[in-house]
Amino acid sequence: MRIMTPEHSVETVDEDDEFASDAKSPAYDPYLEDYVLQLEKQLSVKAGMLEEALRLHRSFHLRLLTLEEGLAWKDNQLAELAQQYEDASLKASRVAGSDLQL
């Protein structure tokens, strides 16, 4: 098979050669190879950015869960204190009411 090289000369290539092109394949283009390498680099950088974003997302999710648990604990503690206050107020009002009747 004959293909065009970047220097525009004709070169014979064996059919079994892995770089042999068929009639529909374009000839080797060094600019295309550079473009592919550039795209691979961009993909690598973006994959790294995605990994970092996922790591941060997991970290923020865990922090949010911790904050929500703390908030629920504080809400329960506040409800207990409010109940203790109500019980103490009710008890104090009963004691004060019984003292007035004497």
C-alpha cells in the first residue's frame, strides 16, 4: 500500500503494518498528533480537577452532616432545658399558691 508522508513523498507500507492506512484513512499528520497530545493533556488536567472537586464535595458533605447532628443535639438540649424551666415554674407557682392559702 502507498501512503503520503508529511514530506509529501510516497512511501510503501506493508498491509500488516499497524500504521498502514486504508483508502478512507487520512495520511499521517504531525499537527494532528500534536492536537491529540494537547487534548490528552487537557483531559488529564480536567480529570484531576474533577477528582479534587469530588474530594471537596465529600469533605463538605461530611462537615454538613456533622453540623446537622450538632444542631439536632443542641435543639434537643434546648427542648430539655425549656421543659425543665416549665416544670420548675409550675412547681414554683404551686408552692407560691399553697403559701397564699395559709
